[in-house]
Amino acid sequence: MRRLSAAGLSLASCFAAWTASAATLAITHVNVVDATGTPPQADVTVVVKDGRIVELGKSDAVHVPADAKTVDGSGKYLIPGLWDMHVHEVFGDWLPRDEKVVPPLFVANGITGVRDMGGDLEVLKVWRAEIAAGRLLGPRMIIAGPMLDGPVPRFPSSAPVSNAADGRKVVDDLKAQGVDFIKIQSLIPRDGYFAAADESKKLGIVFVGHVPDAVRASEASNAGQKSIEHFTGIFEGCTAIEDQLIKGPKGLGLNVKNYDPVRAKALIALMAKNQTWQVPTLVWERGQWLVDDIDLSHDPLIKYAPRSWKEHTWPMFVSDIKKDMDTDPLPVRKKFVQMELDMTLAMFRAGVPFMAGTDTAAGVHIFPGFSLHQELVLFQQAGLTPMQALQTATLNPAKFMGRTEDMGTVEKGKLADLVLLDANPLENIANTQKIRGVVLAGRYFDRPALDRMLRGVEKAAAAEPVPAAKQEGAP
Ligand SMILES: [Zn+2]
């Protein structure tokens, strides 16, 4: 931390100033999948104290302190805590504040950190402080606060930008309010976008988000945007009609019809050269483009959804999506979903860095925690190895945040955020869902504790008051 700025303090509070468990924890005889890329290490003992890994080695060579709480890891697999790098936790009346639902769902699923990509800054700051102080159970967080959108933003938790002056001012204001980074949305005008990009660079704050409708993906990458979400602008940039699509109207059908492999190759090479991170939110993309084709009426996770999501936010989303987005025939949309998987693999092979993100809970049936595991499965389906998929939620977020000294792998000296699994995730990444225990800042939650957490969420979701009647489809 160069200066003791408000932003520096808040980011630090996400990592260092946590109230860690003072008790010593030892996980013995476990297979460690450290996420560095090496094969599992068998029969390892990991000792945790004051929230960090203090010892790690072959079980017969590691001394376990007499007062340590011991967890037998025989036959189990230990991975780093997972990060969901695209979430919205508190989002105006779309996702009203609900600390009894969202934060524990993350922890119960082994998600020990999140990048909040747009939300109610003051509430999120309070949550973060409460979590760090050990008064609220939840993941570590880095926070964008309000998203920079057009003069009439589409979503709540947004800052309207009409021109270059607005772009600079909003970035200045957010920096002063202590956000960790700047989030860009689709409707911001070109001049506002480039001014915000320039101001962010001047202030030394990262900016990420959508490629705005009026900006080319290549321009965003060259402007220094650090991550691109949902492949926004990417497929437009793979066509010969990009200029026309920038002016609008756009559409998935046009992207599919005009896809040009030569242009795709050039854009992929640019993303690799600039190391522009991609967070494709494949699970959200699939849900959006195939919303009329996926039957979620029997989704067992529905019990964790508060009534406001089920009765207000999700129906509103579905009607919006059907009206404005899913206007192409289903086979075209199915083809596009596959093209997104193919793009993931092509970019990955070209050296473009990737992270796992879900857009939870601002998606239809995209559940905090659970959906991150689905995202990992989709990365595997795209053609990444299980290790590479695992790294999108562990090592890669640590690299992205410049925190590899603290997190991202299971190694001595790192923060003790860990997930204990019943099966080997390198055989099938779906095995990250077989969670036996979670360590968060050195505190161990066994399976019964995680189940109690989930029952608490279920109870809180059911107890939520019925939301006031809202206008349909009018975000
Ligand atoms: Zn989002």
C-alpha cells in the first residue's frame, strides 16, 4: 500500500485486518491440490494458525501442536478457497439487502472471496467491515460500488454518465468513496468511457466491466480495461460489420451470421498481447440465451431464493430477456452458446487470462455459491483441463488482484482459505461440489456446520416479507 488512502484501507481490510481464528487447526493426511499446476501431493499435513498456513509438508515430517484442532483428511482433497469474480450482492430493489442469504450461501459453497461488480456501496462496506470483524459470516470482498452507465442507466446501483466530464467526475467521486475498482456498463457513451478510462489510469485505479455498446472490444483492450465481462463486444469484433454494430442495432443472430475466423484470430491475439482478462460468465450466458429452453421449475436450489428474487427480480429478467434479447430462433441461440465455449478455448490457448464469474444473484436461477461450481464445469466443457478450470477461481483471481503472496494456492504463508473435498477435482472439476469442509480465515466449518448454514439460509429466504407490487419489465 503506497498511501493510506480510503481505497487502500478498504482493500487491505479484505485481506489483512481480518479477525482470524486464534485456535490452531491441522488437516492431516490429506491430498493437496495446491492449484499451482502440479499433481496432487499425497499424505500432507497442513497446519493453520492466526488465519494463515504456517506449516505444510509430508505428514510424518510436520509437527502438529498438541492443542491443535485436528481434521482427518485421509482420502480427501484440499484446494484453495474459491473466488467468484463477478457477483452482485446488494443491488437496489432488484436484490434487496439480505445478509442472511447471500454471504452464507457463498461460504457454504467454499466461495471465500468475491469481486462485487456493482452494488450499494454503503451497505457492502458495512458488510465487509462486519465480516472482517467476525460479526457476520461471509466471503472476502472487493467492491466496485455504483456502475458507470449511460445517462439513463438500465440497472439500479448505477452512476449516470452523459459525457466526458461526467466520466471523470464519477471516477473521482468513487475513488474518494473508497471503491476498489471502477465498473463499466453497456450504455456509457464513447466520450464518457474514454474519459473514465483516462481518469482511472491517472488515479491508478483499475477499471473493468462490459465493453460498452458504442466501443469496440479492441479499443477497450487498448484503453487498458483490465477485464471484459460476458464477452461483451468480442463477437461484434469478430465480424466485418463491427462499425455498423457499434452504431446499433446489434444482435446475437448478426454475430453468428457474420462471424469471421480471420478477424477472430486477430482480436484474440490482441487480447493476449494486452493480457485483457476475460470473465465470460458462461453460466449466466447459457441461462440468458436459452431462458425458454431450460426448465428450472424443479430446481432444488429454489428453496434458497428469497421471495423478492422469485416474485419480482427473476420474472422481470425473464420478460426483459424474452422481449429484447432472445429474439433469434432457438437453434441460432444454441449455436451462439457453443460459440462462446469455443471462444473460451481459443482465447485460453492463445494465452488470454480467464477468471470464473457468475453474475449471481442478478441472473435467473444463478445462485450465490452453487453457480460458481457450474461455471467451473462449463470451463471444463469448453476444453480446459480440470486444473486450468480450478485456477480460474483460485490462482488467476490472486494474480488479477496482485495478491499471489496471500492467496490463490495452498502454500505455506498464505491465508488459510481452503476447501476440503471428498473427491479429486483433477479427475472431474464437478468434484468441487463434494464439499466436506471449508476453512475461512483459519476457521473450520465441517459438513454439519455448512448444512446448518444452508438451513439458516432456507429459513431466512422463506421468512422474507412479500415484496411490494412492482411494475413488470421496467428496470
Ligand atoms: Zn454483472
